[in-house]
Amino acid sequence: MTVHDIGLHEARLAVLPGRPGPVTVARQRRTAMIYGAAVLLGLAPTFLGASPAWQAAGLGLIVPGGGFLATGGWAVLLLPVTLIVFVAALVAWFWAGMVLAPLIVWLGAAAIAAAMTGDTGWALAAPAALLTAAGIGLAFRARNQKLRTEGEARFVARAGFLPQSLAEVRRDAAEVPDAEAREMGPEELAALRYLLDRALQPVAEWGGFDIIDQFQPAALRYQLNHMGFGLGVAQRAYCPAFSGYLGEAQRNLITKYLDRKVWGYWVYESCWGHLNFTNWDPARRDNIMLTGWFGMHVGQYMLASGDRRYLEPGSLTFRLNDRTAYVHDFTTLIGSVTSNYSTAEFGHYACEPNWIYPICNHYGMSSLAVADAVCGTDHVQRYLPGWLAALDTEFTDSAGSIVGLRSQHTGLPVPFPVGEAGYAPFENIFVPDRAQRLWAIARRELEPLLVDGGKRLCMPGKGLDTGNYKSGHVGAYATMMFAANEFGDHGMAAAAKAGMDHDCGRDMTDCVRRYTGGSNDTNSYAALAQLTRAGDFRSAFTQPPAPGNFTGPRIVDARYPDVLVAKAVSDGQGLSAVLYPGATPGVHGITLGQLTPGRPYRVVGGMVPTVTAGADGTVRLDVALEGRTPLALMPA
């Protein structure tokens, strides 16, 4: 079984699984050399017989807080305290891109130790500092070796089950639903209403959103994007001939994204991460967690709706204050992604200063795919080969899995849970064969979590909801359900939904489905999962709806939530729709548009058998809604 057999790119054939790529090796070597120089510099005062204060300062370079060993006495206890504070500084570096935080703690502790040291110091301070540093280094080395060995074992196990699992995935993924027959049922409508209730509120309001911090996964930008993805799938897969409130909801989310509350984090990260105190344009350097994600979001809306307003210059302007605004549109957002990829040494580029997340770069490449579909560009063709080669060398571990996070400055990896199921739907947008292999691995490794005769997934432990930093499994179940549905794996999708319903507090108040144990972000992801069927996510970013949906009759207005549009498809001449009552059954009006002015149309399912389009090509139609209500319109 070769590396290629488990779905890694051909570039991986030249190296062993998990062996770092050339840029990673170079950065890690540079980091080691800098640290080695710091150790030699730190030992110099001791070897040269300098004053105890200088010796303390020097030992503080060897290990954070090492200078307190030279101070002696009770001050030795400040070494573990400093190490704890240093770990907190690393978290701040990771959490919000504070590149200087670890250096400030490390060098600051050395300076404090020097100031505290008197005329004499502990004679064994230098050996103690070296032993402390060596102990920490050996602990990390042992841990890395353990992870490498475990990864190699997983690689071998995957090689054994992959051929059969991959064949099953390819079979399931080939069964794409018939676009003409698609419609949302009560369960899908209940999930969609969760998104609509939040997206249709006034743009300045944030009811139902989690507002905690704007730096990590609970940030508003992620909630907005995931909600937009769900609405976009509903538009593309079920209602391509419906604008109305579905289009309004998507535009509202895009407008919310331009609020400084959403993107203002970049002002701070630019200052303490890039030492940039003048230009805080969020679509300039790094920040793929905005440009890549938002590019997907805006492009998906334009592709599914046919609305091209966000190609207009200034249509996506980020306003800092009354004096300063960063003028953008969809084209400049995508231009930021391509320009950053053109100069990215790792082949992928950073979300925030220093930190490169492959999952965010999957959003980035997906934004190029939807740009190609909307604008007719060839970005994916140009950038994907190098992007994949980098993924397979710089960001692949010994199990053949994607490294979740790597430091751009040091080359060191940091654990960040995403997993094959998390990456698979995104790779399906721009490289389906690899995506299928990722899901073929994920689905088989999920099997030990199946209970009730394989009908329900059961996640272990308390879990973590990244949307509010509380315990919970909504995100995990939704991720599995979303991936399973995208690849047509009905059994695993049903098992994931059963687990979510069982464990996460399923609530159906007023026919709106939510999970009380989840955040807004993970509930939005659960809605996306519910709406997705085989190939829907890929299609939403790569293929516009059939042309008739843009030229033929369509529903242009329906009152939400009185009228729920479960299906709206046009062949260019007629309209096929399915409606449900939202609040109460009864007679409700809808407006049809893009009709031929003055032309009579036959109606099936309305209150009248025929209608005649007005001079503006619209007509108001009353429909008696009682449960599922089919509606058809065709030229008389």
C-alpha cells in the first residue's frame, strides 16, 4: 500500500509520511539556531565571571525565569511561576496574534531577576538552568516521538481499510439528487428557520448571536459565514427561483459583516502582531480568516442568486470611522487571497500574525473556486498545484492527516482539532477525489462510536463547543452529519443526527429547530448539515443553477414566516413550487415576477385558475396554505 493509496497528493511520494517539508525544516532549524545562540549568550556572563546580576540576566535567556535560579533563596520559586506566565503568553500569542507577548515575558523575567540579584548568587544556577531547559526539551521530544509512532500505526491501519471504504464513498457520492425534484420537508424548513430568524432581524441587531470575543472561533465572522453557507445551499439546491426573504437574509448577513464590531479585531492584531500602527485594512496582509471565508460567503450568494451587486467597486467597504474606510468589493477580496498566496513561503498563508491554519486555507481555496465560477477566472488552476504540494509536505503528519496549525515564524506545529471530516466537504469543492478519500478515512474511524446497532453516533466525554467555549457536542455531530450528507452517506448522516438529537437538547419551539446545548455557530452548522445532500456544498460554489431559474418566472415576494417556500424551480417558461404555512394555515399572498407582460398563465394550486402578468411582469397570487401545498405556473 503506497502513500498515494490513502489519498495523499503525488508530491508526497517523494517523502515519508510526517517528515517535515523544506520550509518547515528551514524554519525549525532557524529557531534552533536562535535558541542555541541565546543559550551561549546566556552562559557567557557565568563563564566570564561577570557580576551575579549579569549572570542572572544571562540564565534568564536559557529558560523563562531561569535567572531566578541565580538569585537564589525564595526567588527560585519564581521559576515555575514564570513558566506558567510564559504559557499564558503563548496562549495570548495563539489566541489573538500577540507575537511579542512571549518575548516580553521571557526577557522581562530575565531583567527582573537581574534587578533582584544581590552581590552573591547560587553557584549551581547555571547547571540547574541547563537541566531545566533540557528536561523541557526532552519531554517535548518524547511526546513528539510518541505521536509520530502512533501516527505511523494509524497510517498502516488506514492503508488496510481504505480501498473498500473509498469504493463505498464513490458509489454514494455518485447518487446526486435530481435538481427538479428537490424540496425541503418540515425538518429542513425548521432548520432553515433558525437561520432566517436571525438573518432577517434589522441589520443593526444581533439577537440570537453569541458575542464573546472576536479573535477565536466564537467570533461573529464565523457565525455569519456559516449561517450564509446554510442559506446559500437552500437557495442553490431548493429555491433557485425564489428571491424574496431568502435573498434578503443573505444580503443582511453580508452587510452585518461590514460592521466594525465584526472585523475590528484586525486593528489590534495588526498592531501587536505586525507592529503596523497605520494601515488596518482587513483585506490586505494575512487574515485569510476574513478574506477567504467572506469571499466564499459573498461568492456563493452571487452564484446562486445571479445578483452581481458585490462586483461593484466599494460594495464591500469596511468603515473604520468617519475619516477612514477600506474600500473593497468581491474582486478585491479575491485579489487579496491570490496576492497572499503568490508570496506565501509555506504555500498557505496566515489567519492572524504567525499562525497558519490549513482549515482556513481550505476556505481560501474555496473562495477562489467560487470566484472562478462567478467571474470566469482560472485561480484554482493557477494556485491549486502549489497549494496541494504544500499541504502534503508542510502540513501532513505521520498518519497522513493534515497538521491543524503551524507557526510561520518557528515552523513548530500546534495541536488544533479539525480532522478528516472537517476538511472533506471543503476539498470536495476544488479537488473531489482527495475529498472522497478524506471521508473514506473519517467514516471508518467513526465506526467505533456507533451504538444502538449502528443507528446512533455517541461522542465521548463532554466535548467543547467552539462557538461559546462551553462543553457540548453539537459542533462535532454537525460536522459529521454535514460531511456524511455531502458525500451521500445516508447511514452515517442519520447516525450523527440521531446522536445530536439524543445528546444536545433538540428543541422545536414554534417549528424552529435548535439545539439548546449548542452555540449559535454550531447550531448554524447543524442547519447547514440538515440542508445538505450529496454534492450540494460543492455545487453551491462551483455551479450556478440552471439558466431558466434566472430568466423564467420566480417568486419575488412572500411574507416570512407566514409563507415558507420549500421549493421554487423554473425552466424558463413555468414555475414549480412547494409552499408551507409558517405561523397559521390560511390564505396568503405571494408575488411572482419575471413573467411576460400581458401574458396569461395557468395556475395549479392557487385560488384562481389563471392569472395575467402586469406590465412590469409581476402578478399577485393568493394561495390557501394547509400543510404541504404544491404550486405550478405555466403559460396558458
